[in-house]
Amino acid sequence: MPLKADEIKRHILEDIPDASIEIKDLMGDNNHYSAIIKSKLFKGMSKIQQHKLVYKSLKGKMGYELHALSLTTEEK
């Protein structure tokens, strides 16, 4: 079952509570998204570490319920 944008936001906010999140459904299928995520928690982290933190917050859904998520992460 595909993951809806509001569910993705909820998962991310559980682990990154100060995040501001913009999500776009790229194909209209609830399965291919792009996201811009800004957080103070990203301070001092490399882009790879930031992305790993976001993917970890999705609790194993990436690649299964969520097929594709293009990430842009930024410090607040």
C-alpha cells in the first residue's frame, strides 16, 4: 500500500520534531515524492548524514510502501 504525504510528514516529525517539510507527489501515485526538509538537527551533519536521519525516520518503509523519495535537506 502506498504511503501518503501526510504519513511521510508524520513519520519524519516523530524523529525530527522541529522539521519544516514540503512534499510533492511527483507522479500523482502516492509512491514517488520529492521533499524539502529543514531542521536545526542537521547542523554540523554532512548531506549523507542528514539523508540517513530522514530515511531512518521512515522506519523501513523506504523501498517498500514508499518507492521513491528525492530529498533536499537544509539547516534551519
